[in-house]
Amino acid sequence: MKPEHTRVPALPPLPLSPDAHADCRGVASVLARVGDKWSVFVIMMLFDGPKRFNEIKRLVAGISQRMLTLTLRGLERDGLVTRTVFPTIPPRVDYELTDLGRGLSEPVIALGEWAKSHQVEIEAARSRFDGRSEAAE
């Protein structure tokens, strides 16, 4: 196997502000929440209005009750989802996107739709890659 693209020009280093590392850590923690597959699905399901826990669980195929609880709690902690408890017997709990969550839902939905429409291409690319990797071993 021969290396390719060995003549890649180096870019000059970007000047780093003293807060650059802190900014990266902050952005990374937000992206970790937003990039989590279950969070993406939950945000997509809440786009059209509030839903109850079991309704979300039915809509998000494959999520366990514990994982949904943890995901909703994380989204609520980050200010993306609100949890409203109604004083009925049994208590009714609704989950709804906040304004911040609704602002995030548009790019999340676009990402989800992109992933759905490119599944076949990505699977084909993975197969080609895996075939090359196995041949090289």
C-alpha cells in the first residue's frame, strides 16, 4: 500500500485566545447532548407539540424506559425541554420543547431527514470501505 496525498500544505496556526480551550469544552458538551442519537429522536418527536412519556416511547423505536428517562432529564437540564406535571390521578406528565429546543429542532430535523435520505449511499460506502479494509489485512 502506498501513501497518498503526501504533499498537503500546512495551514498557519490560528491564534488562540486564552478562552479557546474553555470554548471548545463548552461547545463539546452541548454537541454531546445534541449529537446523542436518542436526543435527536426525542427532539424530532416533540417538534409538533407536547407529548406524554409513553407516547414518546412508542414513537422512538428501540429506546428503553431508562434511556428515555435519562434523555428527557438531560434535555430538561440543558433547557431544551420542559416537563409539566398535571395534578390528576394518576398524575399526567407532558414534555414539550422550550423556545431554545424549538430553535434547535429545525437543524436536528434537517439532519435526521438528511440521514434518512442518504442511508443507502452510506451503507454502500461502508461496504466498499469494509471490503477494502479486509483485503488489505
